[in-house]
Amino acid sequence: MSKDNQDVKIKEPSKSKAKFDNENSKLAKFFGFKKFNTTLKKEIIGGISTLLAMIYILSVEPAILSGSKSVNTGEPNLDGKGVFLATAIIAFSATFTMGMVSNIPVALAPSMGVNAMFTFSVATKGIGYQGALIATMISGVLFCIISISNLRKLLIKALPKSLHVAIGLGIGFFVAYVGISNMGWVSNNGENGFGGVPTAELNSFKDYYPGIILGTLVVFGAIALHFKKFVAPIAIMMLAGFIIAIIFANTLSDYKPIADSFGSAKFDSSKWEYKSMFNGFANNIKSTFTNLGNKLIWTSPTMYISIFVFTILTFFDATGTLTSVMVEINKEEKYERQIPKSAMIIDGSSTILSSIMSISHNAVYAESCVGVSQGARTGFAAIITSIGLLLSIALFPIFQMLPSCVSGAATLFIGIIMIGNITQIEWKKPEISLSAFFIILFMIITYNIAVGIGLGLITYTLGCLATKKAKQVHPIIWVLDIIFIAYFVALAFIQ
């Protein structure tokens, strides 16, 4: 051996790093790091990025579902503290399972849009949150059946893409409206002449202007960061808004508009104990199961149309979101990866589990694309995300302090992002444009997602008949029309 060769020292990788990052390690082989052209570092960064992009749900879900009334008059609403714990547990278990079984970098948590429908379009229509949870459970079972049968392909073919997009847009506007309401811009009461539908009442600005201004700044800041391609714009702005709220709440609490806007952010109002969270969790579950046979639930038309709409919504939501994530993954792949059937089954099964734990539908999160953009390609990234969701339970007291104006701003931001696909609708086709218009309009003015979908589908069929395109209406659409007409008749004459 030459002297030069003797002087050369080859730097060996540390044993701990090689153990996990080496392509021959058990971890790398199990998740297929080499096959999917990824590394341990990329997976960890991708998993953390997805976590930061979706962490808002831990504050938004309790904020929305805590407005869900009981089916029995005089009983309390769904407990928000229990909802927080259930959200973290469900998001952890579903995301972890997705990573281990389906091996794709996809996270799951309660669905934005469906949670708003759960509270404002179902629970408030006479069947309470207990009925909404039973409907959620049944729809989860139906979702699993559809996922493993040929019905899946039939449903995808039945609904025109533009109507699928329009439903997403309508839900986006609905979610944005809920966010604006929580920020304080609009009022939700029964004395405004619109049957309790939120209407803009800017005179409330004088009472809550600190929260309204802060929430608005959070939204515009998140939008700016979003267009600058920041990884987690809403998480960054929520943190900034939270810090500002804490400062004002603990220095100017004697000023009523400050106290009304940021009262929850006062340190003395936050109890650093977890007993109330576990009690709320247990009480939510107990209340649901003790009302399984409640006649008020099973005699209401809302119950049955909710099962139907929940199933349709979650199916198309899961299919569309998973397709979007797989498209992002396949941009860097040598071959095209398909949506695993197990992913759809996990999605549906997690919805059944979420209903048992007394929260709304679980769903695949589009924010998973954030992790994919950072290099995530396998289920290990999902496992990293799930661990972060589980650890967040320890931060319950902090989430409890978050003012509604900040969580409302996050809801509004998500609604705005959901509206981004508006150009994908074929507006020049009259049967499509009219249907899309009715879907979006009636979701908002009736404060009911099911009504918007039903009127939109019926309008689409009528539009096709008027333009002599009846042949393009799929038989399944005709069936859906009949179901929705029966629902509207039942609402008018039975309920």
C-alpha cells in the first residue's frame, strides 16, 4: 500500500445513523426508502412539515363542534375539551395506521367542511350531536362497503368533475362563513329576520374590534405567507396571533373590548390540569350511546339524508384528496403509484372510530402535499406526523387558551384555500354553471350543505333536459335526485 493511501482516512458513518438511514437497514427496507427514492432525513422533514400544516385542526375542531347542541332540551352541548382529546387520538391512530399499512405519506384528521355541516346543518336540525354521530358511524360503514366494491368506480363516473368541484367550492364558502362568524364579523342569532342564519352586523365591531382586527391580520398574513410558499403559513400566523392575544389579555384586561376578545388567553383563566379534558371525553361518549334509541333521532328525515350526504361527501373528498396527493408523489417517481385500496378502507374505518369517540368524520388531509413537497414519499413520514399529533395532547392547556378570533381566522383561511379551484368549473356550459351557482348559493343562504347539494343536482338534471342533454345524466344522478326530492318533501310536510 502506498504512503498516500496510508494517509487517507475514510470517514465511517456513525453506527446510529447507518442503522436507520442505510438502504439495507430494517427500517429502510420496510418502508422502501430505496424503491421510492427517499431518505430518513427527507421523511422526518416531510412528516414534521405536514404536522405544522395541519396542527390548526386541534383548535378548530373543538371550536366548531362545541356549538353542537344535544338532542335533549336542557342538556349541554358537545364538550369542546373532550373533542380536543378525541381529535388528537383519532388523528394519531388513523395517520399511524395509514403509514404502517398503506405506506404513503398521508395524514388524517377530522374533515374541514364536514365538521361544519355536522354542527350547523345536522346537530341543530332536531337530532342533536348524538344523532349526527350515529349518522357519522353509519356513513363510515357505508363508506367502507363502497371502497371495497364496484360502487366506487360507478360513483366516480356518475358525478361530472365540475359538480364535484362545485360541491368543494360550496363547502369552502360555507367553512369561510363559519370562520368569519367565529372572528366576530357576523352575528348568529334568531332575531335578525333570517331564522338564525349568520348575517353581517358591523355594529358589533365596537365591542369586539380588537379580536376582529387581530383575526383579520392573521388571515391576511397567512395568505401572504401562503403565496410566498411558506411550509405552514396558518400555523405561523396562529402562533403570532396567539402571542399578541396573550400580551393584550394580560396587560389590558380591564378594557372591556380586550377582555371580550382575548379573555381565554389570560394566564389566570387557564387551568393546567387535564381532568376536565378526560371527563369531557367520557361524557361525550356516554351521552351518544345513551341516546342510541332516542325517537327524536330516528323519526327525523334529517337523520337519513345526513347519512346519505355524509357518505357521498366523504367518499368524493377522500378520492379527490388522495388523488391530489398521489399526483404530487408521482411527479418524482419513475412509475405511477396508484391509490391503495387499504387507504380508502382506513379512511372509512377511522370515521367509524371517530364517531365512537364523539367527533365528526375523519378524512385524508390535503396538507399532506406539504410533506410530499419536502421530500416525503413513504409511510414513515406519516408516522412522524402521527407522533407529533399524539404529543400535542400534553399541550391541551395552551390550545384551550387560544381565542376564537384566532381559531376563526384559521377556519376562514382554510375556506379561502378550498375556493381556489373555482376556475376548474366549466362555467360556459349552462347546465353546469347553473347547478354550480345553486350549490354554492344555497349552502350559504340556508346554512345547510345537504340542501345545496340536493338543489344543485336537481338543477343539473333540469338543465340537461332543457338543453337536450338528458343522455349525459348518469342513472345514479337520477336516483340521487329522487332521494333529495323525497327529503325536501319530508322536511316540508313531515318534520
